[in-house]
Amino acid sequence: MFVLLRIVPGDPAAAILGSQATAGAIADLRAEMGLNKPLYAQFIDYCSGLIHLNLGQSLSLNVPVAGLVATALLPTLLLTAASIVITLVVGIPLGVVAALGRGKLSDYVSSIVSLVGISAPGFVWAVLLLFVFAVHWKIFPNAGVGSTPLGVLRALVLPAVATGMAGVGVIARITRSSLLAVLPLDYVRTGHAKGLDPLMVLNRHALRNALIPVLTVVGLNVATLLQGALVVELVFTRAGLGRLTLDAIQARDYPVLQGVMIFSVLVIVVVNIIVDVLYGVVDPRVRA
């Protein structure tokens, strides 16, 4: 990550000073920011800072990177969490309906919805939802993150749906396949033979065991949802890691980009640990 950012064409000092800056001024600023050192020396300095939990200073804003990323992280995490909720709330019932109606109209409708959700990128959904529900019907705001709890919720709906639609298709397909594999098993048939309520057999026995692959896919898809959130934030003009990343790219602000990547990786690691813990909650065999 450190090396790749620096072999991309562009000079932070030239980006800060502008096109009219002289070569001497650019060289002086590079020396002031430590960019004139050999690459290995810059890398050693950066790693020594990381050991002390110091992500460095922003080259363009001259403020601590940790503060910038922490401020932008909360709206992005909120959007990613809402996208996961949309993915599960819509995708799991869609997959259950498809599995219970295998080969019927509901199965075909669910498959079409899943295919459309997977095929269209997040920014396409974002533009469509923005045009229909914010510009044409004016039900939801077209920009910002909101200033009140209700405003935050209203501003979150369209970006969360746009980000989560691809995940809906994946979760629906996995739920359908997993549930179809569980429904013919002996313990499910025994539950029906004992006269238990079919909904109870589905919820407490079949679906609970079918959720293990779903949890795995959710953990693997967090990176995709996080990347989609960064793009969707730009469409809806939301403050977050997406805007911070774009500004840092334009300014060739290496420390900020490195900070965004490190925080993103940490989020993905933490979510996957949570998914591992949830395995034990859902499946007593794993807990034992």
C-alpha cells in the first residue's frame, strides 16, 4: 500500500502549490514534508509512527490523520451497517419465499430480483433512487447526512438501499440454496410429523441451521459493502470516507489515504470476528 501510492504519477507538493509554483518552491515543500527522503526511510518513519498509534499528519491540511479519518468513519460505518440490515431484512425473506415455492412463480420472481440486484452496481441504484425518490417525488433528501435523528434516518434510506441491493441478491440466493439443502433433512420432517406448527419448524429448526452460510457470506461481503458505501456517498454528497478519500486522491495526500485503508481493513477484520462469534449464537454445535 505504501509503495503503490508513491509510484502513482503526481507530486503532493505540486498539487498543494498549484501549477504556477516554481521548481524551487516545490523542492522546499517536499523537503519540509519529508518527501525528499529515500522511500525506505519514509517507510521506516511511517512504521515507527504506527507503533505509537500515530498515523501522521495530512500533507494538504496539516492536521492529524487519525482525527480526520475518525470523524469521517462514523457516517460511513452507519451507512455500511444500514446496508447490511437492508441486505438481511430483504434478502433472507426473499430466499425463504423462493425455497418454499421452488419451481413456482414466487421462485422465478425472487430469482429475477436477485439477478437484477447483483447485476446493477451501487452507483446505478443510487442515481435511479435519487432521481425517483428525491428529485421527482421529493420523499427523501438528495444530499447530506441530516442534523436531527429523523433527518439522519431519512438521509440514510436511499444510500443504504443503493448500497445493499447487490447484497440482497447474493443473500437471497444463498438463503434459497441453504434452505433447500436443510428442508429434506430428518429433523425437519420429524418436526412436521409430530404436528408442530410449520412456521415454528421453519424458524426454529430449518432456517436457523440454514443461516450459517448466510453469516459467512455477510462477513465476506463487508468489504464490498464498504467499497459501495464510499461510491454511493459521493452520489448523495454525504460526508464520510468516500469524500475524504476523493479529496486525498486529488491532493496526493498519502498519509490520509493510508489512514483510510488501515481503518477500512480494521473494520473488515472486526466484522469478521463478530461473524465468527455469531456462529456460536446461531448453532449450538459450534458453541459447544
